[in-house]
Amino acid sequence: MALLLFITMGKLKIGWKTATALVVSNMIGTGVFTSLGYQIADLKNTYSILLLWLIGGFLALIGAFIYSELASKFKESGGDYIYLSRTYHPVLGYLSSWVSLFVGFSAPISLAALAMIKYLNVYGLDLGKEFAIGIILVVAIFQSYSLNLSSKFQNVFTVLKVVFILLLIGLGLYFVPSIEPNAIVLDSSWQNEIILPAFATSLVYVTFAYTGWNSASYIVGEIEKPKVNLPKALFIGVIFVTISYILLNFVFLKHASSASLSLQEDVANIAFVNVLGPNGVKWVSLFIALQLIATISGYLWIGSRLTQATAKENKLWSFMAPANKNGIPLRAIWVHTAISIGLIFTGDFEVIFTYTSFVLQILATLAISTAFFIKQDQLKIIKSKFFYVLPAIFLAFSLYICYFVLMQKTKESLFGLGIIVLGLILFVFDKRIRLEKPDK
């Protein structure tokens, strides 16, 4: 889930190819390289696990259809903030910005930094949270220095990300498994596993990995012929990522045992040490670490810009609105940096992963629900009542996921809900400040 804001700079309008690159690079990040270990702890059947990733892609594709219609209706950049504010109440738009600041962008930075620790341990390094903090600080300093240099950095590492994943899939499919037995289980046990609560809680990790399918909707105003190019970018991007995710997880299962993967975050290391050997896997670890730097950089980049835009409309956030002479929102960058570092101390990887995924699922549920308020004569893609079946399916899955996560991961879920409640409190204060000190 790294982002490609740089591709929109210096160009008034972008085409569907650039928008597709934005979607793909935004989606692929920490989740696909870490989720399997938590899934296989409870789900052993390969059909069950691959079904998780297929459902995740299906929901993302449904979301892409819906967001295309929402973007066509509202014709404004801003994504969830616009849809929720215009459809329901400004408080929900405010909460979407708050969740984006605290969880949507800052938490993935923390997760990527923590995942780097796991993947670099193959070099025999005893890295702790201090390393994760250091990486975040280095990227923040880098982004504070030069916009042009940062854009080139992001460009190179995003291309590297996609090429690297395709290479992993190719190698994994080509080589014959060297361990026996591996984690591939193709019997009828999947029929029992898909009704387990663990199947639902595993889905929340998958939906986190797919987060970013809506990224192009944030900049619909910068897309050339958005009614045509936005849906095309969303659909092609989501389908490409879905196929990549399914194949990548199949490769991990093919080249590792279930016991070795269970509850581990560095699943690519575990699988590819059996393909490339202890020396060859170091290259895999290095490239994963490098693409995670791109994830940190991307989230910090676009997150700070969205926060800056929100800050211009909310008094309590206004201190983050200014940019320096080079157009860099330094204050917003360093607020995201501080929050990301703070989140590292709220728990280990799985804890942060769980409450982040839970909160983002709630936000996605609210945003998708606005589709029911699109009138049939406003629809551009599916011009029939069948369209309303799509948000119904999405909401049914989403509520199913949220319920079981709340039941199975209560502590983490309550922490996530606490973040939302804190956002509500801030909204009340912000509203009072606006009333006491109206704009002149």
C-alpha cells in the first residue's frame, strides 16, 4: 500500500495508465507480506486461504464500481471526506480525515517499519523498535528536504515494487518445492473452515492488504475524462493486484510448511529460503525492505498532503496548513511522523495490524453506504437497480468481519473504537473554536 502522489505533480491531468499505477502502488505494501502467518495459524486448507484473498479482491472490485459512481456524482477530489460530509453530516467527513491522519496513513507507516525489522533479521541483525523509529525519521527528513528528489526516489522504488513482486511469483511458480510436506492442503476441510470465526477475523487482515483501491478517487479532479478513466484505472488496478495476491500467497504456501509460517510476519523469508537458500533469501529480504521504505515514503507523502488540505478547513488542525517556500507541508509531515512513532509503542505488530484494519473497515463501511443515496438516473456504469445490490453485498461482508473481529479481538477493537471517539471529541472542540473565532 504505497502511494504515488508524485505522478500527479507538474501535470494538470493524468490518464488511465497513470491512475492505474496509482491504484496498484497504493495497494501493494505491508499486508501481503505479513498476513498469511496470522491466517494459517487457524486455517490450514489452501482453498480457505486463497478464498480469503479472492473475497478481498471481490470486495475491492465492488468498491471500485461504487466509488466510480460516487466520484461521478460528486465530481470533487477528496474521496471519503466528500462522500460522507455531503451525504450524511460534516462530523463523518471530519472523522474520515481524523482516521486518515491517525490510522489510515500513520499506522501503515508504523507497520511497514516494524515489518522491516522482521525481514532484515535474516542478516543476523538484532533490530528493535529503535530501528523502526530511525527509518521513519530518516524518510521524514528526506521528504522535508527536496520535493524533486523525493519524487525521483518514490518513482524508482515504486517500479521496483511491482517488478519485484512479479519476479517472486515467477520464481515461486517455476521451482519445485524442496520441503515435504509443504503448506498446500487441498481436501474438503475448507467447507468447515469458512464458517469459523477465524475466517472472518482473517478477512480483516486481507481487506487491509487491499486498502488503497479507492486511491484514485482522492484525485478525481486531476484525472482526464474521469467518467471513463477512473473506472478503468480502478478495475484494472484491482484485478491485477488480486491475481498477484492470490499467486503470491500460493507461492508462500508451496515453499513452506504450515508450522513454519504460523504466527510469523516474515512469510516471504520463510518460503524463499527454501527456494534460494540462506544467501539467496537475503536478496529477497533486502528488496522487501526497500519496497517497504517506498510504502513509508508514499504514506507519509500523500497523508501529509491530505492532512494539510483538511487543516485549511478546520481551526484545530490549522497549524498543519502552512507549507514552506518549496511547497512542502513540513508541519503535517512531522505530525504524521510523530503519530507513527507513537503508535509503535501501542503494541506489537499484530495488535497495531488488528486495530488499524478494524477502524479502516468501519470507515469503508460508512463510505460505501453513501452509494444508497445515488439516484438511479445519476448512475453512469450500472444503470439499473442491480447497482444497489453491490453496496448491500459489501456492507454484509463488512459487518460480518467487524462483528467477529470485535468478538475475537475485543481489546484491539476497543482501542480502535477509542480512536474514533477521540475524533468525535476533537470535532466538538473544533466546532466550538469555529463559533468563537469565526473566519474574518
